Amino acid sequence: MAGDRLVRGDHEFLDDTVGDVALGADDILRHALEVEDNFRFGEIEADLGAQTVSRNGAAVDVTPQEFKVLRLFLQSGGRALSRDDILARCWGAEYEGTPRTVDNFVRSLRVKLERDPEQPRHFLTVRGHGYRFEK
């Protein structure tokens, strides 16, 4: 029995057990750090690794900055993001533009990726705060 072996000081058993726990922890950590690269919402497919976006299989042209904003939304897990947070994370802390810059980029993403940009289903406005992405 395991308890008897520990009391007797069976170091081989203890070493094996500690090793098994460490291997399990490595697997859990590795899985937690895996980042999803492919996202699908509505008619849109985005491959973050390849930095491509398509609608029903046809390529959609997005600028590198639009792609940064899209990536942030896709990886946000549905959390509301403030305009200032989006600016800082996509343009950098030194950027001196206004939060309205974000509005322009979200509008552009809506036009390119929403079925009806006037009635968005994915790039949603959070009044008085910013935006939220919903699959």
C-alpha cells in the first residue's frame, strides 16, 4: 500500500510519485498556454497564425492595424474592452491619438466582417465604455 511505503521511506516510490505529479503539472501548464489560432464566427474565418481573414472561403482584405484590433477582440473571451485599453494594446502606450481612432477601426471591421454593419452581431458597442466581441 502507498501509505506503508511512504512510512517505510521507500524513496523509489516517492521519486516516481513526485515525477508523475511533475509530468501532470507540465501537461496542464502546456495546455493552459496553448493559444487558439483559428476562429470562426458567422461567415468569417480568421487564422491568427497566418494573419488571414476570409468570408465563405474568399479572402477579406484587412490592414495590419485592423488585424491587430481583430486579434484583440478574438482573444478577449467576450470581455468588454474600453477604447483606452484597445488603444494601448493595439497602438502602444506612446500613441497620442484619440479614443475615436478605435471607433473608426471598429466601424471598418464591421463594414468588412459583419453581414449588416448597421446591425452588428459580433462587434458590439458597450455604451459609455467601448466594445465587446461576441461569436
